[in-house]
Amino acid sequence: MREGHNHGDFLVASIFINPAQFAPGEDLESYPIDFERDVDLCQKEGVDLIFAPDVNEIYDDSYQTYVELEKLPNHLCGISRPIFFTGVATVCTKLFNIVKPHVAVFGQKDYQQLVIIRQMVRDLNFEIDIIGGPTIRESDGLAMSSRNSYLTSEQRMQALSIFKSLNKGQALLERGIRDTQKIIGQATELIQSHPETEIDYITICDPETLEDIKTINKPVLMALAVKIGKARLIDNMILKP
């Protein structure tokens, strides 16, 4: 929201839990929602309009149209959450058509989502500038997420291994290690040293295509998803040689 103020005179915030991006068995029913807190935060940040539609306004009983991308969803989170980005692309298309923004801001913590939305906007000729907002972190480095509320105090300490593994990746690169499998291996060891962690993926890839990279000779994206208790947490960092 603060970044949005830098790009326009009228700021709209959307608040919408999108059922189309949750697969059966995921946490749609238990997803942390505090609408009053969200409204309060929006007001404190000077938001001019909150767009918070009812689910039935977005997907009525006769709804049957979805937006799919062919390549970018076939990496990272899209492998274990195959319907997720169809839901993201569809709801963003609808939100863009309803609100008609000139600029939209997406956080870089959901890096794959940011790349997908940029591609979709180009492909469908939306006249919208997509801005990537930097990942916002707690004071100890944990990326902010609604799902952090699922963590016990002990699990939250274990979750710090996610950010530490990204920093380790950059440190190894600065020491001259360019083999991505060696960097991923050490990150895996660090995270798995904590008893309640379960790695979904750790990937080092091209920041634009999301294709895996074997040897680092340019800036790359290191991205990971880790389950801790009932929380599935994601994070990423651009590693620079």
C-alpha cells in the first residue's frame, strides 16, 4: 500500500480470499482472516477505497471461465499446487477488469505469482504497470505471512532456517561456489536439521523463465517452500555472483 502511493493519486486495496486457488484439502476453511484488522491497516496507510467483494459476486453458480498460462506455472509452487496459478490468474484478471487500475503492486515474496501476473498482463494486453514490492520481514528475518499465525513458538524458531538458508546460498556464491546442487544441498541440510520441517522444494532458477539452472554465472532466483506443522511457508532471494 505504501508503494502504491508512489505510483498514483487514488489507492485501491483488494481484500479477497480466492477459493479458486485452493485445492481440495488445503486450508481455505481455516485460512486466517481478520477483516476488521485489515480495514484498520488500510485506513492507517491512507487507502482511498477497499474492494472486498463477496465470493458469489466473483464466482456465481453459473461461473465457467478460467485463465491459464502454459509454462510459468510448471515450476516451484505450481508443481505441488497445480490449480493454484489458474486461480490466481483468473481472479486477477477479474479484479483488473472491475477496478481498472493503471498500476498494481505485488509482493516479491510470492515471486512466481509476480512473474506470472507480469506475463499475463503482457499476453492479454492489459494497460497496467506491474510493480514488485520487496518482501517485508519480521525483525528476525522471517517473511511476513498470514500463515505464520499457524506456528507455535517453537515452530516459529525453526522457521528462521528458511531465511538462513537463503543467506547461506548467497554466502556460498560469494565464496565462489557456482554449482547450484551444492548450494541446494547445504540449504537442505540446514533446514532438515530442525525436526518439524518438511521441504516441498528448494530451487535455483532463472528469475524470468523459472527454468532450473545448474551453474550460476548471472543473478538467479533461489526459492523454496517448507512445511512446518500445518503451515506451508515460502521465501526467495535473488542471488548475485
